[in-house]
Amino acid sequence: MLSVKIRANVVDDIQLAKAIESAGADIIHVDAMKEGAGADLDTIRRIRDATRIFLIGNNSIQSFDDAKEMFSRGADMVSVGRQAMDSPEIIDSLVDAVSEFQESTGWYNAPKHICRGQGDLRGLTFCCLPVKPCAVHNKAKQLGFSPREFANLKMEFVKGTPLEYGDSTCFGSLAWCCKITKPCFMRDGVLDLIDLSPQEYMKLKKQMADYILDHAKEK
């Protein structure tokens, strides 16, 4: 297994990440360096949108909250640098926190909602029916889908799954519902009715995200 580590904002990050993926590397390890303090989370998101390669994010990971911010932009794992020297206990703390978060939510690195302007393409799994111009149109277009094609693809995936249900939700199916961490009494009422746990709901949403990306017309 081959991992390639790069530093962000030195050359064209997207061009480099695509080249690394095309060359056959298994992992890309990104030091999300930016001018000033903190990590360049937008670079992590843009690399996630441009590739399907396993992505490790690095830079300024000092707590689980920092790790979660990187996960929600598309990192599959995070790595810790200086903080491990200053506070060696952070490693065990992060392992415990990530494991607990996965157990409680079902998807530890679920993306942010696209409508907030911070979500990567995986976030299309949480998007509403594209009935009016919004951020979902632009994201779907990146994958080569018209609004109708995107809607049909999601309904194709949920057919025969628990996500097909949801007459009392905004658009009549759990296909169009949001992250379990965002409160919604209509979604949660349907989950209770069909006896689907929040964790299983999120696992199905992750499968839907993979399905959407697997069927992209623009790679």
C-alpha cells in the first residue's frame, strides 16, 4: 500500500491530488497548511470532491472537535503532529472519541450539509428535492446530473430500502432527509414508526452517498 504526503497551497492541490490518484497511490496524506493559524479545511473538501482516494488530513488537530471538522470535509482519517508531543494522551483520547461518535451516529465522517456551503459532494445524500435553484444544483452539476437525473438517482437507490418510506416528511421519503445530528421531528417520527435506528439510517445515507458518486457522469 502506497501513501503520498503533500503540503497544501504550494502547487495546484487538485491537479496534484488527481495525478497521485491516477498514478495508483492508495492514500493521500494532506498537510492542510495555510497562511496564518489553523488548517485549510476547504482544501480538504476540494480534494475530497476531486478524488475518491483514501484521504488523511493533517494540521492543527488538537482536539476531537478539530478532527471532526476535518472529517466533515471528507477526511477518512486524521494524523496528529506537534500536539502528540505536547500532550501524548491526545492519541487515546481521539481514538475513544471517534469510536464513540461512530457508535452513536453510524457515520463518523459524515459531511456537512451542502446548503451551508461547507459540505463535500457526499453531502448530496442529505439534500432536499431540487425543486428550486440552490446549492444542490451546482453540486449535482459537478457530477454531470440535471436536477431531474439527480432526483431519479436518489429514488432509484432507496427503492426497496427503509429510506423509501416517509410520507409525513417534507418530500415524502427519507431519501430527502438530513443528518441525524440535525433535529427534525418529522424524520425522527418516521424512524420510530419503521423501527429504524439513527445509526442504521446514517449507514444507509452513507451507502446512498457512495451510490451517487459511483454513478457520476463527470469524473
